Amino acid sequence: MGNNPPKNGLNRVQKAYKIDSSLVNPLGMLPRTAAKGIRSLAERNLKRGMSMGLPSGQDVARYMDIIPFQDKDLRVGKATEEDAQKNPLVTQISKAFAGNAPLWYYVLAEAQQQFQKNDTAIMLGAVGGRIVAEVFIGLLLGDSHSFLSQVPSWKPEPAFMTNGKFGMAELIKEARQA
């Protein structure tokens, strides 16, 4: 929908944080009331992923026939002009991550590859975007009441499309006019 503000009288749009491989403060150190023992959410996720035998981000990329990012491109930290170059490589955090970056981190670092300047728009990359899309599609296909399950051959009216494309922005635009 571009930079068009909502027409319902609200003039404050709260932008989301960029997708990057940093954790906001409350998640970096969870309160003692929420976490016993290890308070770092990142460390908890890393240990849980290892104990569950989750595949690495690189393994998932290869499985999807996507060329994975090399270790030299995977940094940990904020996607800002001030921080980008000094963010450590994931392999500097632990040699165990060489060619073996945890999937959740890899999805964030993959998106972070788009960073150029502070105003760069960052979206999920090929692996992260496909995982999210497949989860939504799987949920819709698994729900016998979903429109996708009930009318699998549905196609949008050409009048609803923009340059032959029908996506979330077009759906929202039409819903707002209904």
C-alpha cells in the first residue's frame, strides 16, 4: 500500500523495527520471573534448537534449492549504518556455527543481507519468506472451512489486480472499499 496513511482519521503509523539479527533489550535478558537459569532468549533458543536436532539455516536453504549465504556474510547485530560493519560474524560467536547457523538466526541474517543504508526497507529473504508462506498455505489447506480448501480453483477478478498481480495490498484495498 506504499506510504499512503490510513483514511480512517488515524494519522500515526507505527513502523516496525527492521528485520535484523539483533534482539531488543527485553529479549536479550529476560526477567527472572519469566526465565529460570538462562535468561538470554538467544541462548535458550540455541540450546533448544540443538537439543531438538533442528537443521541449520544453510541445510534448509540447500533443501529448498537456494544457495545459502556464506559464513562471511552472516553477522550478528543491528542493521544500522553505525553498527553494520562492526557486527561480529556468527563464526566469531562460536566456531560451531561454521556452515551451521541456527535456522531462526539464519532467517534474520538472510533478511539483513538487504541492508545498505538506514532507510533500506528489509523484508524476509528466500528461506524465511518461503517458510512463512508455506505455514500460512498449510494452515489454509488443513482447515476444511478455509476459502482455499472450499474453492481451490478461485482466481481474483482482473479488475482487482494491479499490473496482473493480486497480493495482500490489493486484498486490503478491496476490503476497505467494501
